[in-house]
Amino acid sequence: MSACDSCLRRSLLVGLLARRIAGLLDRPSTRVAGLLALPEAELVRAVVGKRAPRVMEAVDGRDLTVERRGFARRGVMTVCRHAESYPSLLNDLADAPAVLFVVGAASETAARLARLGDEPAVAIVGTRSASSYGREVAHSLGRGLGAAGVPVISGLALGIDATAHRGCLAGGGMPVGVLACGPDVAYPRRHRALHRKVCEEGLVMSELPPGTQPFRWSFPARNRIMAGLAQITVVVEAADPSGSLITSDFARELGRTVGAVPGHITSRVARGTNGLLRDGAVPVTCAEDVLDELFGAGARRVPPPAPAARAAPADPLLRRVLDAAERHQLVAAIAADAGTTIPAARAALGRLEAEGYVARRELGGWERTLGTGPVLGAAYPGEP
């Protein structure tokens, strides 16, 4: 599987112009749909002006056979718009990428691309500065959808994106990472291990050639690809304005469903999601809500959790403290309700937090999580 000459030439041109485009666009939220939709000659003139002939000469001088060999050595597959395996939903974009540069397990990449084209997928996006509540919900959504056989698309960014992918991996699902850099570039660097794991179990793709570093413009540009690949885009937490809302805007323009997770009305990172709900987005409280939107009510469910996945701790004292923590904020009140001493209650809360049953609220007290074990730290060796 390899991109045709005309499409590959176009993508190499975009990669060559990437730095110049960065200088042309002065705001990270600037959308480049109109620019990337231009024909080659117009695109080059729009970006470099009088230097256009020199740039065209540089592109004409690239040996596409040599380029393909280089991609193959890096384990990168190229799929163009003329290929049967190109995800058909992307063709709804006015500026669909000419080529997708894809990294995955060599023997599975073609089959996974075909699956992405044949089955509905869900994009889960949100803020990099996620709260413990947002990370818990993102992990639960990713895990539930992954376990139900739905590909989970996100950007491998800090916060909600990475947590959704970790959840999908925990559910045995197929994560799909869409990057604002080359597909072989782990960005941010602390996600090298997660990037590697997503490549092993799913797909990582980009419209930018291998080795390309990210630019401010390429983040909103990749958001259109995430929205284009997904039947539903779910925003977990987002400030207003934010890159996640750009993704939801693209989804709406494509006529796709937008879902949002309700958040605390006093939370900065819930303003965007609560605004989406006010404007008609589908409320999402669990993976089943998303599955009902995709397949119809009750048509597909999340498989029951494995025996090791606990909704409540086995220790009776921990269960009593857990229940009391939902009703009270002060340790003394929790201890009295649970029928134990303050030191014992404090120790129990520490255990519950360490085991992932509760999380501290920013303004004091605790909130019960989904009982899936700790998900807030690094998931794979090598991640800080």
C-alpha cells in the first residue's frame, strides 16, 4: 500500500511549507482549511509569494521512489485519497489530506485502517489541564468504548486526550492517535511510551510527513482530521475558547454528532462543555450514552468488567468511609458517619485515594470516582 505520485507530491509540499505557514498564521486558533484546500501553485504563492518558483523546483527535485523507501524504513505507511483503504469519512472535508502517513504494527496496519473505514469511531477530546474528575471520566469512556469494539480517536496530547487513549488500551480497544507532527514523532516527549503502545495496539497518523515537528497551525489543522474520522466527537472538559471546541466546530460543520460531559458550573474547564450542552450537544455521562447514539438504544453495550475491576473495596471499613465521603466534607464528620476514629478515617481515605476510589476536590473534601483503580499517573514504563 503506497500513495500515488500526485498525492505524495502534494503532501511533501505541505511538509516543506509547514514552517512558512507557521510564520503566516499568527494565532494558534487560526483555521487553515481555506489555505490547505488551495491547488498546489496557489498554495505556494499564498505562502511564499515570489519564492514560489524556487519551492516548486525543490518539490520537483524530490525522488518519490527514494522517499517511499525512506518511509518504509521508518515503518510508515502512506495512504492517499485514491486508495480503497483511505477512510471515506475524510472525503467530507473540503480540504481532506492528500495522504495519511500511518504508523502501526506492520502486519495489522492495513486491517486496522479497513476497520476504521468500516466501523463508526468516536473522538474524545478535552483540555490539557484536566481535573481529576475529567481524567476519570475520559478514562472510563475510553475503556468502555474500547471494550465495546469502538475505535477511540484522540490527539495523544496531555490531559484528556492521553487519558482517553489509556482507557481504550485498558479496555482492549483500538486507539487512533492523530498528530500535529509527523506520525513517528512522539509529542509531547513524555508520551513516548504511550505513543509506542498506541502504535502497537492501534494506529498513529498525520497529514505531515515523518520527522516533521509540530507548529501552532498544525494543531487546529489536525483537529479537523479527528472530527472527520469520527461519527461522534465527545468533549470531556474544555475552557472557552479552546482547541477542543475547534474540533467540535469542525464536527458540527460536517453534520456529525457532538457530545459533551457535564461539568461543575464553577469550573473553568467546564465552561466549554457546559456551553456545548446549552447549545444542543448530546449529554454524555458514560460509554453507554455514546453507544446508544452510534447504534441505537441498547443495541450495543459495554461488556461486563473483568472480576478484577472493582466498583467498591472489599474491606468493610473502607466501604463505610467511602459511602460517608460522598455525604460529608470534613474528616471528623466522615469518621462519625462511618463509626470509626478520625485517624482511622484519615488512613482509610488515603487508601481509597491511592486505590482510585476517591479523588480530592479542589475546594476540599473528596468525590467518589468510578472505582476503576488509579488512572491519574503514568500508565506505561518510561512516562514521568
